Amino acid sequence: MFESLGRKISGIFKSLSGKGRISERNIEEAVEEIKIALLDADVNLRVVRRFINSTIEEAKGKKVIESVNPQQMFTKIVRDKIEELLKSGGETSLSLRDPSQTSVVLLMGLQGNGKTTTASKLAFKLKSEGRRPLLLACDLQRPAAIDQLETLSKQIDVPIFLDRNEKDPVALSKRGLDYAKKNLYDVLIIDTAGRLSIDEALMNQIREIKDAVSPCESLFVVDSMLGQIACDVSKAFNDNVPITGIVLTKFDSDSRGGVAMSLAGVVGKPIKFIGTGEKPQDLDEFHPDRVANRILGMGDVVSLVEKAEKEISEKEADRLARNLKSGTYTISDYLQQLDMQDKMGGAGKILSMLGMGAVLDSKKLEQVKSELKRERAIIGSMTAAEKENYKIIGPPRRKRIANGSGTTQADVERFIRKFEKTKMMMQKVTKSKRMQAELEKQFGNADLPE
């Protein structure tokens, strides 16, 4: 997400670097290139025009032309304008009542855009934050939707209210809300029926459900991959059944990213959540300031740290820290680090959030993934003793590991050499006060090995 756009805009900024002074013509040329980059990223034309006009107006002022570092000032103006655009829809945080009351979140959208999956992800998120959510299967048009939501509710251990014999979604929504109040559930998440296209019957049904349950949030769920169609569909829904926010699904799969910048400007409603994967935890809050940084290739370290805190347990981190302190680092530790990386979305997502998404193109990233998959197979063919002491892996063992993992002895030897280099690097970190100080500076005063 945003790598292509970020790469183009970063290139534009670099062309201005080193200039002691930027003329109005330089600004016009740079803004014109940004305009092309935004249009290539599938940002809505009207949104691009407003963004460009606003940027030129401010950039041509004395702020940039008389700045000590004009390139940095121009970068800041563009970044602030992007954040302003992403914020234009309003408050992005979820608005819920006090836990002593039952809040209702109504999910709506077209069929196949991810409402049911989003309902379970939102329930999982709220549960992890200490709430008591209840899922309500109100999609009575598609029988498989009830089964799907029931399966997902079991996976995340969140209760569900359903009735396979009920034919009236409005009546079911009222019963579900009564049940939630009586059983002290503080958030009721309603999964409603979708259609293949917007029609009057769908709008009437959604309006009746909304009137029956008075939701705190009416969220429209839409697939990022739809591009500009996502804006048109969201606006049509909002014009008929006012929504309070948008959930963008498959956000990680949209290579261009323009829909995120378009929605707030076209629909006038905030993006509240983004779906970033298939796992229950892959639903992130939408932070305009952090997304603006990612668009410009500046990274999103704050979100990365937050994700690490959620996904990596203290027990896992403590075990690795103890091994570092004792001067040992085993293949088991290496495998644990791979598991941690997977929990955080994999190498591609981590690089993107660090502002390094442009380092690897899609082809190179696939090569990295293939290599890691091969390494996992090799490690999986090792005995416990070999994982703890790689030095016992002689030629016979390497041949056995290669046969068991479907690789070659050369692959096994290559992995062992890579592991040895990684081990040496980790040992340098444990012994170097300077490197420890740098890590503390970057990641806080962690319990680093002495």
C-alpha cells in the first residue's frame, strides 16, 4: 500500500533537494508531477484539483520561497495537506457509549465487500480492549452468511445471536438488542444483508433496521480494490442512509492507495478502520497523520510498535532477551523471530511501516518470501538438538535435512551460513554499548542485554 505513490513523490522531493532557493516555477513543476502521481494512484479528479490548488496557494507563499530549507518546507506543506485531506471526513475514532450502556454498531454495504468478516474483526478488537461485544446475524438474504458469522464467532470466542427461522431482519434486530441489554453486552455489532448493487429494497431495509436500533455508528464496508467505484457506492449509500464512517477492506491489497485519499473528499465521511489481512486481528484504526507519513514514504513506526505490543507476548520477548544475555542464540530463537515477524504481517508490511517499502519491489519481495518459506522447511526437518546446536550438523545430517525439507544440501549449507552471520550480528549487539544506546534511542529504554 502506497509504495508506488510514495516512491514517485519522494523522487519529486529529491529533485528539489540541494536547492538554496525554490522559484515559483520549481513549485509549479513539482506540484504538476504530484498531480500526475495522484491521478496514477487513482485519486478522484475533483479531490486532486482541490488538493493541488490548496498546495500551490500555500507553497507559493513566502514560507517556501524564503525558507532556510525550502525542500523540507515544501515536503512539510504537502504532508500537512495530505493529512488535512484525510481528516476532512471528520472524527476517525469509533464513537461508543459508556460500557454501562449497550452501544450498537450497524454494518452495511454491498455483497462480497467483507461485512461479515469485518463484523468478527471488530468484535475481536473490542473484546481485546475490554468490551463485551455480541454479534447479531441479521443477513437473512444469504443463508451462508449466518453460518460464516457463527464460525467466525467461535474462532474469536465472541457470542452470537441468531435465528435461522426468522424472516424479518427488523424484528430480529430488535430482539437482538433486547437480548444484548438483558445480558449486559455493551456493544451489539449487526451484520446486515448486502446486494450485488444498490436498490430501493436494500435501502428501505437498512433504514428500518437503523430506526429500530438507533446505532451509535453506521459503518459502510467497502472493498479498497473497487477504486473510484468505492467512492461512488459509498456516496450513494450516504445519500440514502446517512453513514457515520467507512471501513476499507483489503487495504493491504490496493497497490495504488488512491481510494483512501478520495473517500473523505468525495463522501465527506471519515475512514474509521482499514482491513489489513485475513486474520481476526487484521483490523486497524485509521490514523490520518500516520497514513500521510506512509504516503510520503516516511513510515509509520508508531503503528508498528503498537502492533508489536499486541502481537508479541512478554513471554516470547523475555525468552529471546534471556538467550541474548546469556550469549546464546539458537536456530530455535531464529524461528521464534520469524514467527514474530509473521504475527506482525510479514517482511513486506514491516518494511512499509518503517518507510522502506520502496526498497523491495514486488518481485524481490516474492523472492524474500520464497526464501523464508524454504528456511522454515529446513528448520522443520531439524531435530530439537540440531536447532539448539547447529554445529553438530555435519554432511550426513545436512543430507537428511535436505531430503526431509524438499531442498538441496546447498540450500541447507546456505541457511547455516546465513544463521552464523545473524548470530554474529546479535553477539555484536550484546557487546556493543554504542549499538545498545542506539537501540534504546530508537525503541525506548528496553531491557537490553548487558
